[in-house]
Amino acid sequence: MTTPGTRIRLTGCAKTFADGTRALEPLDLEVNAGETLVFLGPSGCGKTTTLRLIAGLEMPDACGRILFDDEDVTALPIEKRNVGMVFQSYALFPNMSVAGNIAYGLKIRRVPEAERRRRVAEMLEMMRITELADRSIDQLSGGQRQRVALARALAVEPRVLLLDEPLTALDAKLREDLRLEIDRLLRRLGITAIYVTHDQAEAMALGDRIVVMSKGKVAQIGRPRDIYLKPADRFVADFIGNINRLSGMVRNGLLELPGGTLPWDSPDGPLQAALRPESLRIAEDGLPGLTGTVISAFFLGDRQRLLVEGVAPEPLIVDAPNRIEISAGDTVRLTFDADALIPLSH
Amino acid sequence: MSDMRENTLLALLLAPALLVFVAFFLLPIGRLALAAGSGPDGIMAYAAILTDARYRESLIATVLLSAGVTLATLALCAVCGLFLERNRFPGRAVLIGIMTLPLSFPGVVVGFLVIMLAGRQGLIGDLTQALTGSKLVFAYSMAGLFIGYLYFSIPRVILTVMASAEKLDRRLEEAARSLGASTFAVTRDVILPGLLPALLSSGAICFATSMGAFGTAFTLATNIDVLPMVIYTEFTLHANIAMAAALSLILGLITWAVLALARTAAGSSVAAAG
Ligand SMILES: Nc1ncnc2c1ncn2[C@@H]1O[C@H](COP(=O)(O)OP(=O)(O)O)[C@@H](O)[C@H]1O
Ligand SMILES: [Mg+2]
């Protein structure tokens, strides 16, 4: 039942709505066969619009083309594209049972009854909701509904699975569980999947690659690790995870910051960079460090998050190990490695 | 404690409504039932409805007419209501205004309009006279009644359908389409089930209104008698109060049963829709 993934290409796809809203600037994009691609960005940046273009629910502006493998599907309406869709609002048919929902696409395709029943059972089992088969939709919890929606979308073996914020309506614990399950599912099926979210943790966990979007444009495309460690610009750096800004001066092999100096191996001149909270460490006694004062300390279990002022022009967010006893008002000495710095051009 | 006080308060507030109910509903109905049984034929007045051809045919004609009008109105309004809700075009507001205009007309005026359209001096008559040489007149037949009833049924139903269409979740249709459903299949499997509660309830109202409509039939003075007309003539011309009362009760009973049935069906379809 493995669906061989479809490669998807968009060339010059822009979208201007009837009211003149330019939701998407011309976009070129390639989604590899079997890949999970995540669209990530703040609300209103054009993620859903892009997904709907790929689904066939919207037409790109003139010149835009969409290809599934080598087939040009630009002019095909959604019902001819064979795409699976999963919505934030589940969009299950309220007048059908769970099994009825899952069977719907097969019925439309006139799959014979016996085969249909077998396939529905298979889907129910895959999503671990076999016992819900005869329930009506309003008897299900949000998590169960989204499982049914996934089963319904996958039952027809779509060429690509399109998910628009599928976990956003669920509460935190459930979201985590279902996210893991979706991840396993997508890897096992090898289906090409496009996943829209505004949640960066979700994007990191699920995406083979992430497309970070801003105001209808792509800000960066890359593996989660590249996007986190080498953000293309300030927007991406700010949007993904937490970031600290450093501005200091290098003089005679020393980096000078408000909290002191660190030995520094780069040419003299001003230094502008960013730094992730986990790249800052408490300096060992006797080694160089930058002195600051802890304004607040939050114990998070696996680590503690400190806000330290006096080290850099702006207060720094620091992730410290959970075993060190620290509280607000303490003086700390911080250090970091040169290769942890994220250069920021703008 | 406060619960009890609240209940007492509610009961007090309900009292006037209850009084009105008893005074204007139960008492007259009771008298009506008594009147129906106190004629020369006694309780047999009810049986006459079935045995006397005139009453029986009137009853059947009224039910068929009302059912036909209801079905036609529903079909028409489902299409138009959905279209009007989903499309924005110049003149849309005017069109909705025109379609809901009959809401303000009494039955007499509707009957008058039908005569102007399809009566002996009507528009259609003149037109067919000029075109074919023979005059098409149908205002005074079943067709005239049908047109008239349709005309005054449309506004209520179309407004209900539009309100309900506005609340349909478009994502459901998109999901169905993504699964390969054609426009026809989407309409059958998603849109109509979504509109069903509204269609059932407005259809029931439409049926009830048609069953009891009097003004239009009176104005058209048709050769087929609908039940309210028969009741009127029994009461005023023949002074057959017992028969008029029996017919009234039967008319009320059928209408009430249809309304109750529709409410149950709508209720269960709403429950299924969650
Ligand atoms: N049908 C539409 N008509 C007009 N503007 C729209 C329509 N759909 C979306 N938009 C606008 O396009 C922009 C992008 O929307 P969307 O793709 O839904 O963003 P996202 O999913 O990233 O939150 C927004 O400014 C939104 O208001
Ligand atoms: Mg969106």
C-alpha cells in the first residue's frame, strides 16, 4: 500500500485575489518525491494560499505552472488531481459515520464494496481507531476526528498529502502525540506531504525541509538544522527559536562587550551577530568570562532559562543546565564559542 | 433554594401566556370539537369527510396542492437561495428584494396578481392570443392556485435557505472535492444534507401555510374547492356549522401532524449533523 511519492514543482506561481490582495509573490519551488515539506510562517504570510494552489482549490496568476511529476496539473481542478487534504477544522462529513467518511473517496471512485470494506478496515487499523468505525462524528474528540480525517485522506492513496495546520486545534499533549504519529505515518508511507504550520517546533520535528515564509515571499528554504543554525536573515532567526543580539568591538585580539572581554581571534573592528540561548555557557572558574546579573530564572525541568543583563547591550536569554543552583539577583559569568555566532548581515 | 424561587418566578411569568393559550386556543378548539359532534348527524360529521365525495375530493386536492407547492418551492429555493448566497453581482440586493416582496402581500393581492397574469384579461392570455390565436387562461384552475401559492411561499423558504447556506462549512465541500467528488456528488452528499434541517422546517411551514391559505383561493373563485373555501361556504352559506367545525379540525390535525413530523425529522438530522 506504499504510495510512491510524487515530485511537485511550482514555477512562477503568484496569487492575487479578486479584491487585489497579493497573497503570494511569484514562487519557484520543488518538492522531492516522498519528502515532507513544511511551510512555516506567521499568520497571513501566504502558507494556506500556496497549499491551495497545489491542491487545485485556487488558480495561480497567469504564467504560474504546477507540475506533479512531469504532468502539468495547473488547469486541473482539485477533484482531478488526486490530492489528500487535512484541515485544521477536520471537515468531516457530519451526516456519515466514521467508516462512511473513510469510505467516501472510494465510493466516489466506484471501488467495489468488498475491496472498499477491506480498505476502510486497513485505514482504521493504521490510525488505531478500529473501535470507532460505527460512531458518528459528533461523538469523537478532536484528536480522534483528526485521525479519521487522515484515514479518509489516505484511503484513496493520493499523490500528495496536504495538511493545513492539522494540529492547531488540539491541546498540547495530544498535539505532541499526534505529531509523532503523523511523522511515523509519513515516513512509512513514503508519500509526498506538504504541511502548513505557524508552530516552529512542529515544523522542526516534521519537516525534511522547511520553507520559511514572510509576507507572501520565501524567506528561506532548508533543512530544519540549517534554518536553525544558519538563518538567512533576521526575520528567520527571530521567527525560529529564541535569539540574542550581540554588538561589540574586537580590539587587539579581545572582544569587548559591556560585561568584560573574551579572547577573540578575528580582525579588529565592530562585531554584529546573533547567538542562540543554548550557545551561552556559564564560564568555569579561572577562565575568561563576561559578568552579568540574573534578572529572572525559570526552571523548566530539562534546563533553566535565565535572563542576564549587563553582559551585552541588550539582556541575554541563556539556557543553563538544570543542576546549577541559580536564582534572580545572582551574578554570573558567561562565555561562548566563536563558531556559535550567527552572522547577521541585516 | 434559589432554584425553587426561580421556578416559581418562571411559573408566574408563564401564567399570562398560559391564560392566552387557554382562552384563544383550548376553549375554541373544545367548542369546535363539540360543535362538530352536535350537528344532525352527530359524530358522523367526521365520517362524512370521507364518504361525501365533495369533502373527500376537496381534502385530497388541498393536500396534493400543498405538497406539490411545497416540493416545487423547496426545489426552486434551494437552487436560488444557494446561488444568491454564494454569488455577488450587481443587482443582487434588488433581486432578493423582489423575491421576498410577496411576504408583504395578503392572499387577496396574490390572487389578484395571478388573475392579472393568467386571467381572462391577463398578460399570458393576451400574449398567447396574439401568437397562436387562442387564449391561454389558467388563473381559475389548479394551475392558477399553484402559481399563486408558489408565489407567496418562495420568500419565507428562500430566506431560510440563504441563512442556512451561509452557515455551511466550505471546507466540507473542499474535502469532498479533494476525494474526487464532482459538483453533483458534492451537492448530493454535502450541500443538501447541510441544508436539510432548513429545508425540512421551512418546507413544513410552507405546507401549513398552503393548507390554510384562503385569500388567494377566494379571489380566484376557482372551480376546485380547497378545504378552507369549503369550510367557508359550509359555515356562511349552508350554515352547516357541524361540518365546518369537523373540516376545520381535520385541516388542523393534518397540518399539525406534518409540522410535528418535520420537526422530528429536522431534529434528528440536526443531531446527526452535530
Ligand atoms: N479568498 C481571499 N480573498 C482575498 N484575500 C485573501 C483570500 N484568502 C486569503 N487572503 C489573504 O491572503 C493573505 C495570505 O493568506 P493565507 O494564505 O491564508 O495566510 P496563512 O495561511 O499564511 O495564514 C492574507 O493577507 C489573507 O488575508
Ligand atoms: Mg492558514
